[in-house]
Amino acid sequence: MTRNRIKRWGREFMRRWSDGHSSDVDLNVILKRKEPGFYKGLEYKDFNVAMEKMVAKLSRQLR
């Protein structure tokens, strides 16, 4: 269940992000191993903050 929730959030985030960007990029997101229950307790807003940081860093590197 947790895996599917995070995959769904990731697809939704990338769909929204790609609407404003014309870059043709394929991404593989690999989540780090954390203490038990970390991802189960992850909230949507925290996931979005982390993804925003990731795409900002990626955008700087692609320039």
C-alpha cells in the first residue's frame, strides 16, 4: 500500500511538473532506506517539498 501511494504521488507530481517544462527527461526515483515506518508516515506535503528540491537541483544541472 505504501509503495503504491508513493508511486501515485510521484506520477502526479511529475505530471504537474512536466506541464510547465518542455524538457524531455526520463527519471528513476530511488528512495533511500529509512527506519521502519518512515515512508508509511510520510505526508503528501513533505513528499512534494522533497520532489520540488529534486527537480530544482535537476533543472540547474540541465542548464
